[in-house]
Amino acid sequence: MERALKEKNIKYVDEYDLVGEIWTDRPEVPRSKAFIHDIKYTGKSAKEKIDEVREEMKKKGADYFLLGSLDDIAWLYNIRARDVECNPVLISYALISQGEAWLFVDGEKIDENVRAHLEENGVQIDDYDRVIDHVRDMEKGKKVFLNSARINRWLYKGIPSECEIIEGTNITTELKAKKNSVELENMKNAHIKDGVALVKFFHWLDKNVGKIKITELSAAEKLREFREEGEGFIEPSFVTIGAYKENAAMMHYSANENSNYELKREGMFLVDSGGQYYDGTTDITRTVVLGEITEEEKRDFTLTLKGHINLISARFLHGATGSNLDVLARYPLWQEGIDYKCGTGHGIGFLLNVHEGPHGFSQVPNKVKLEKGMIVTIEPGIYREGKHGVRIENVAVVEEDIKTDSGQFMKFEVISYVPIDLEGIDVELLTDKERKWLNDYHEEVYNKLSPYLDDEVREWLRQETRSI
């Protein structure tokens, strides 16, 4: 922008907070208290993570690493907060050198326990606005690593001109994308709790639609109540998308009082939701059949399922990226002349942002290899404007599979445990391999969740996960 404006003789004015001079009713900065994300969840101490970052800095020839992305800072220092709705992060900055690690934050948010935790891990604390002083005081001739897409201009322009800036994906982004064994075990546990909540919710929905008034909004609130029963639940990981009939054709629909449908014993209801737990972040979509549906709806549901199975059951060579594999989910749909105009999946944080890079599934070229320990969603869909929408989403972990003369092959382990509505499936459209995948998946769902359910819900789940 600066270069473009310069050609027109327009000067770019740098101010710390220009909009603040005219924003008279500006809300206050959130002041939630930071809390420690215990090592029993994270698997690594903040000091260990900082040491890993410093090793990567050496490889890049960097003397400093400047961070402004809140999820990276929270992960690195093993702290969380409630400064952003649905995203348990702390408004802050971080600066790492080979000898020092800094957190710049409102001191009122840091209690004695968190302060002690940070100090024990070699992290110094300074006021939020003091970050600019530290940046301007960087030694001349030093090299500063940063991601210019995730740092503001104020700090970027504060770096001394005598310093060299090295740009790239944040080191922390790449490190936190590959979950360690402790994080993975915790994530699996979080998804079991989440699956229990979803099963209780869908059982409640099945028993009450048409008997009591249930709307898109009230259904979302009921789902939250079931999630709150789970140990370690903090808040939703995003605002629940509860979309009935044609509302589900909008991929990121958000119900309001004007659009809020009442659910009836007909059509399909799409529910895309997730939770933040101390032991992980969840995200799952199910489209459920509430009553009579059309042949087109059943066909679209089944094609979506075929696309989901085709990708999530794939074996692929190490080195493949999400953009290499994205077509696997679309292939059954493309054969029928159908496509969806969005990505197929995204990474997920660990008690962090529900959308996390650098990997994901999309038609947009992505050079990030899918590595062991990466967590990703797989969520193809069909969206018919004015009619209906179908999406089926599970979370999966990238794992090593067989190794041959051709190299190391990889696979996905599904860690979402919620039944896929059999009433939406045209069984004749499924291959024997697809039926086996679905039956095996449903057996695992039942085995994982049934111990945590009462007799009535357990029996309902047994019926919902029956073999076909």
C-alpha cells in the first residue's frame, strides 16, 4: 500500500493508534486473568518449547524472534486466558533472543502463580506498551525473524533500519502444529467427552422435536448445557452453527432472532459446533434427519459421506500436502457434477484457536507437508441455495502407516466419536468398502461412548450405530 500511494504522491502517516483519536465509544481492552496450562496437558514445559524455538532460530540465522499472534504466545509460554471469545488467549506480545524471553502484557492479568510459572521457565514480564521500546533497542546489525502477516506495522516499523528482517511462517506455528504424544492423548479424551455431549444432545433432539418448541438458537443453547457437564469444559470453541433446512446452505450461517427457524419433524438440521476443554479443542459437524426428506437430500447426504470416507480412509505418501489430497474428498461429488466452494479441512489448536495453520485441505496450493502428529478436520459438504445443506466433519490425526521401497506412507486416525445419521444414507450408493468403514466407525463410537451413558441413551446409541 505504501508503494502504491507513493506513486500518487500520497504520504503514509504512521501513528500508534490513529483510530483511537476518533473512536469515542470504544470498548475497554479485555482484562481476563491468565492461567497456567499445566504440563500434564501440554507434555512440554515452556522452557523446553523456548529452547526448541532457539534451536530453530539458530538454523535461520536469527538473533531475535518477534511474536504478535496470540495463539503462538499462549502455546509457547503454556498460558491461556479469556481475552477473546471462544479463543482462550491473552492480549500480549513476545520477544525471544538466545539469552532472554519476554512477555509484554497488562500486569494486572498476571497473578503470583502465573508470574512464578513464567519466571521459573525463564520468561521476563514487562508492560504491554513497552514492547516497542524493546524492539527499538535491538542491537544494530542483528537479524530479526517474524511473520509480517501476523505482526502489526507499528512494531515492524519500530525495528532499527540497521537490523535485517527475516520473514517466514512463525517458528511456533510450525512447532505447535505437530502435537506431542501427551497432547494427542488429551485431545482424544476431550473428543470422547465431546462425543458424549453430542450423543446426549441428539438423543434429546430426537425425543423432543415436534413435542416442545425447539429453535435453531435454543437447540444451540441446549447443546452447550450438555457440553458443560463434561469435566474441564471452559467455553465453546466457536459460536455454534445450528442451521435448519435452507439455512444450512449457507456454510457459515449464524442464527439470529429474525432467521431463527423452529425445528419440525421434517427435513435436515446441520449442527457445526465445538468446545474448549483443558485437555483440548473440538470441532465437529453432523447433519441429522428430523423427518421425511427428499430423494435429492438423501443423495446429497450420501455423496457427502462418500467424499468424507474417501479422504479420511486414504493412505498417502509422506510429503503430500493438504492441497494434494483435497481432491479425494471432492471426487465422488465431482463425478455427479457437484462441488463446494470452500476448503475441505483445517488444523486445530490445543486449547487454542479452532482454526490453526499452517496445514489444511484446500484447492489453494499449500506447500506444508502433512506430518505425524498434525490434527486436521475433514469436512466436505453439498450446499443447495434455497433448499438444504449437508456437511459431515470429523477430526483426524496424521499417523505413520506402512513403509515400503517407495517410502513412508501415512494415514489418518479418526478421533471424533459421534454417529453419522443412517436415516440420511442411500445404502445402495455405498460400496462394500464404504459400508465397512461406516460400520467399523460406528462400532468404535459405541464402544468409546457407551460407558458414559445411561441405559436409555445407550440403547438409543446402539440403534444409531447399528451395522448396515
